[in-house]
Amino acid sequence: MNTIIIILLAVLGATLGSFFNVLIYRLPRKESIVFPASHCANCNKPIPFYLNIPIISYLALGGKCKYCKAPIHWHHLLVEVITPLILILVFLQYGLLNILFLKYALLCMFMIPIFFIDAFHQIIPHTLSIPLIPLGLIFALIPGNDVGIFNALISSGIIFAFLVFLAYAYRLARKVDGIGGGDIWLLTAIAAFFGLLSMPYMILISAVLGIIYFLIFVRRKEQGFAFGTFIAFTTVLWSVLGAESALNLIPWL
Ligand SMILES: [Zn+2]
């Protein structure tokens, strides 16, 4: 039974990954996500469905456009591979007939385009972050959820107020924006999903990962810092581990 579910999730995930690649390309460019149909970003030739099969087409074409041979960025393949992988890991953590599977699978699916769009463009589209806030609150109303509605409301309220305060304080002190509006919406939404107890750790782990990455890889220090990328990564990690078991991993709690 599990094998069948895993195969189905793999197919669903690869297909979703293919759709996320469209979002990752088009949302920051403010293009429609429906029209026109898939086309090569270089020669604009439409991609027929038989060349648009997730993972397989990329490998068969050697990561190049069939017509103009322009290279297709490797992140396309990566997205189509990690999306099914994350779905399967969330399934293995919670099981299919658990509301938490739906909740965390959905949350992770939003994190994939956010991760790449913020990494490439230093923006988090509001169309991906803001709808997550009511979604998190709706899940909090469903029986069997790990975070109750009061926790979700208080958690997202406190995180929102704290980040808005921090953003204003930073701007007053340094005369530049330190925290983007996108980060504020994203963390407010995640707070509704994870509850208050997880949030200090979520923010701390995201910040530590971000700082480590910045120190190792970023040569030009004035370059924009894509905090949302690290928030998205930590959110997937936290969901896959299970918020409760993730908290248990922290010995001093
Ligand atoms: Zn082409």
C-alpha cells in the first residue's frame, strides 16, 4: 500500500515541480502563469507536451532546448526532483490519513517556489506568502491539528507585530530597509502553521543558516540577502522532521 502511495506522490510531486518551475520563472516577471503555454525562454518556441515530461525530458534533452540548444538551468531538474522527495518525506512522517500530512505538505509546496524566487530575485511574491496566513488559521480550526486556533492567532499576531517593530526600528537606526515586507508576511504565515513555541527556533535556525551561507559564499557584501530562502528551507526541514519531534531535538526545551 505504502509503495503505491509513494509512487503516486512521486508522479504528483514531479508534475507539481514542473508547475513550480513555471511559477519561479513567471511570478517575478509578473507574467501570466497560464498563458502562453510552456515555451523556451531563449528562442520562444513552444514546448510540446511530450518534451515537457518532468525530469525525463530534462535528462533526455541533456538540459538543452531541443531547437536552439540553449542550456536550461539545472534548478529546473532540481525542483522536479526535490518536490516529490519532500512530499514523500512528509507522508512518511505523518501518514496519509492525517490532517497534518495535508497541512505540512501544502506548506512545503508553497516553500519551494518561495525558496527559488527569493534566491534568484530577492523577492517573495505576496501571491505566495499572504494566502498562507488564512490557510494556516483554517488548519488550526480543524480537529486533530497540532496547533490550536488560539495558538495560531497569538503566534502570528506576535510575530507580525515583532517584525513590523523591528523593521521600523532598523529603518530609523540605519536609514535603510533591513527586513522586507515579504519576510514579514512569510514568517507571520509560518507562525500560524507552527505555533508560538516553534517560532524562536525557526527564526534562529534560518538566521544562522543564512549567516553561514553569507560568510562562505557571498563575496560582494552589499549584495541583497535572501532571508526568505533560508526561512523556506528551515520550514521544509521543520515540517519533514515534524514540528513536535523537531522541538524534542532541542535538549534545553
Ligand atoms: Zn530554445
